[in-house]
Amino acid sequence: MIGAGRSPRRAVAGLALAALAAAGCRGGTSAAATARESVPSVPVVVSKARRGDLPIFLAGLGTVTAYNTVTVRSRIDGALEKIAFTEGQLVVAGDLLAQIDPRPYQVQLEQAEGQMARDQALLEKARLDRDRLQSLFEQGTIARQDLDGAIAAAGQSTGAVKIDQALIDNAHLQLAYCRITSPIAGRVGLRLVDAGNMVRANDPNGLLVITQLQPIAVLFTIPEDSLPPLLRKIRERADLPVDAFDRDGSARIATGRLLTADNQIDPATGTSKLKAIFDNADGALFPNQFVNVRLRLDVDAGAIIVPVVSVQRGPKGAFVYVVGAGSLAEVRPVTLGPTSANDVAIRSGVGEGDDVVVDGMDKLRAGSPVRAAASPEPGANG
């Protein structure tokens, strides 16, 4: 009887304890859910990882240089009679630039021609004397010595005529030098000597300077670490395009091609000098102009591409934030490939179509709820 009376009371107490425990569990679960709901979402901007071809560029600072620069000087002494160009004029090879007074050299030509006529007459007389003495020597009338003298005189006259011909040719050459013509096609600079002045042969200042603008060259430098892959391309005779941008790098001025690389590295700066050539048909490039240069070295085909701003650095290496299931932030370690101006190739860690955070990652942690907005401008190659 006693055991039977205690059993109902124990059962009631157990039920009460179970009810209290269930109520406590429901209360804890509700509190945890409320705590999660109270954490604010972090607003971020995302960009989808895409698959595409990523151009690989080498960038450097460059200076435009004339493909050829010629300081035009006189080859003779004389009075500058005429200036036949205007400053800034575009000329072609053979155009008349200046005229030196030719009269002194015309007189020298006439003098050489007169001396030539005299020596030719002496040569003719010497030959006749030689032929006549040759006949007399064969008849035994004269001695051998007389004939040898006649032969020597004829030879001397022949040499004198050759000297006269050289003097005449030189006089013609000096007359030709009186007309100063353009050796190349290009743009004429400022006039350095005015008409009426005496000019001297090989005056160091010259008469004018001509710069060749079409084509035109750009000299620029790249880090020495970037030189080995470039030299491989040069040995393969690859045609490497080069773009020239303005001072702030916002507008492309011209497009050309790489011509060659220098044969040594500058030890002071650790850079190598390259030379590119541009057609410059529109005259957009001008000597000594400063430009930003971008050389397309290669193309990484079929790569997973994300904006370069999405890549973060940590103690364990590079990583990105990806918006995963439930709009929660995930930390993805990544292996990086080539980098362009705006994009980077991802070798592992991100797949095509993943939403990669490009803005707002400074407030993110792994598992943080996020409120994502798409990037207004997807990353552009290069």
C-alpha cells in the first residue's frame, strides 16, 4: 500500500521536471535565434568570377625619341646666300634647304678645266715625240737613252691629265655642296643661321636640325625580373604590341610594336631599356614627350578571372571573400596567376560564377552575414 501510494506522486514530479526542462530548451533556442537575427548584415559589393582570356602586360615609363635626328651642316666654307625652308616645315629627302654662294667654286672649276686643256696638249706632243723617236731608234739613228726620255715625258703628261681630271671632279663636288638638301624626311626645327652669314665646313652648331617623326620611337624601361620571359618572346620573333598612354595613363595615344631590348641592365636602377616603334601617322607622338607604356607580353587563355581589388593578403597568403550559402561570407585561400591592371587570374580557390567581394571586405569575418550588391562595372581585362 505504501509503495503504491508513493508511485503516483513520483510520476507527477517527473512530469513536472520534464515540462520545466522542455520549456528551458525552447527558451534557449529562441534566444540563440534572436541573437543571430540581431547581428546586422554587412553591405558589400560583389563581382562574379568569370572565365576568359587575360592579357599579360608589362608596364613602364617611356620617352618619345625621334627615329632619326640629323644636324644639317655645311660641307664647305662660303656665304649663306639663301634659306629655302620655313621653321617647322615637313620635308622629304632631297628637298633644298639652303644655298651657299657658288661663284668661288665655279671659278675653281674653270681653272681646273683650263689646266686640263693645257696638260692634254702637252700629253699629245709628248706622245708624238715618243712615236717619232721610237721610229728613229728602230732605224738605229738615235741612242736608247733619247727614246727612254721621250717615253718618260709621255707618262708624266698622262699623270698630269689624271690629276687635272680629279681637280675638275672635286670642283663639281664643291659646287654640288653649295646646294644643301635634306638627307631624311622629317620636321625642320628652328633656323640656327640667317642668310648672309659666312658658314664654315662642319660648324658644330649647324644650320638646322631635322627630326624624323614617321616612324617614331619610344624608349621605356621594365624591371629586370620581367626581362627573361620577354627575351624568350624576342628570340621566338614574336610580334609584341605596345600601347603608349598619356601622362596620367587615362587615354591611349598610339599603338606600335616592340623593336628590341637593350644589351645590358642598368645596375643603378635594376631596369632594362626597351625600344618600340610607332607609325605615328597622325603625329600624336612628339620627341621628348613623356608617355606611359604598356607591352602585351602574352595571353592567359581560359583563366578564372576576378578583379584584383578582391584579393587580400594574410599571414597564410592570399585569400578572397566569397558570398556563400545563406548570404554568409566565406574565406577562400587562392593561388594567384598573372595580373593585369584591373584583373588577376586565379589558379585555385575560386570557381566560375562565384560571387567575390570587391568592396566592403574590411568589416567582414568568416561567417558574417552579408547584404550583397552587384558591381556596377565588371572587371575589364587590362
